Amino acid sequence: MRHKVAGYKLGRTTAHRRSLLRNLVTSLIMEERIETTVPKAKAMRPQVEKMITLGKRGDLAARRQAHAYLMTREAVNKLFETIGPRFGDREGGFSRIIRSGWQKGDGADKAFIELLGSEKLQEEKREKRAAARAKRAAETKKAMEEAEAQAKVDSEAAAEDKKKDGKEAGKKEKEEE
């Protein structure tokens, strides 16, 4: 029987599990969407919910508690300045787990865990990546055109040099006769 057995052990020692969850929660707050295994996502969900509740409170004690758990100062600032106010009127259920497939090596179930409302942020990231990709493609195309033009100039110069060499060789033959 598993009466009063709560939480996930994740096959790790207590310190390792705590460190893992702290890193995952910090990453989720910074990125607003991460991919991990389903058990890890389910284990970190209560911690994320607690951090967002602290962010909603917004007082000094809450900020200190969040800073004691989260790994970076940037994560704490983002939690209290961006994420907390975003969920100000919501009572709970700040995150969502979306199963995405299997891990190639060991077949573990993979899932995305994301904060609600992160779709806008993800769309902005996609647009930025598409713009950067288009810029790189244009630069590459321009460089290839320049290289082709340079190769054409080089081949024309080589053909002229060959003609000159042929004429000079002909002159030397006449002089030898």
C-alpha cells in the first residue's frame, strides 16, 4: 500500500532530486516552455505552481522565498515582474503538460511543460528564428554569387594567360628555327 506516500523519487538521491527540480523550475520560468520526461514534468509542476503563487503575492518575504529556491536572480526578477502579474486573477493551474513522443535512447515518454499564455512568446521566438534564417540565406546567396563572379573573372584571366603563353611559345619556336 502507498498510504501517505507523496512525490516522485525519480531514481535519485534527495539532494540530486532537489537540485534537478530547482534547475527545471528555473529553466521553465526563464524559457516558459521546456521539454523533459513526463515523470519529471509531473514532479516539477507543484513546485512551479508554488513559485508562481509567490510571484503573485509579490511582497519581500515571497521574493526571498523564491530567491532561496530559484537558481538565478534573473529568474526571480522575471517571476515577480512578468509572470506573477500575468496570472494575478487566476487561482491555479498555471502550467500545462503536453506529451510529445518518446526519447530515442531509452524510450522514455517525453513532454513539453509550459506556462499558460506562453504561446505568444513562442510565436515571437519562431518569427525571430525565421527572420535570422532568411537573413543568413540571403547572405549565403550573395556570397555564392560573388564567388561565382570571382571564379568567372579568374577563368577569363587564366584563358588570356594561356593565349599569351601560346603566342610566346610560338615566337620562341620561330626564333629557334
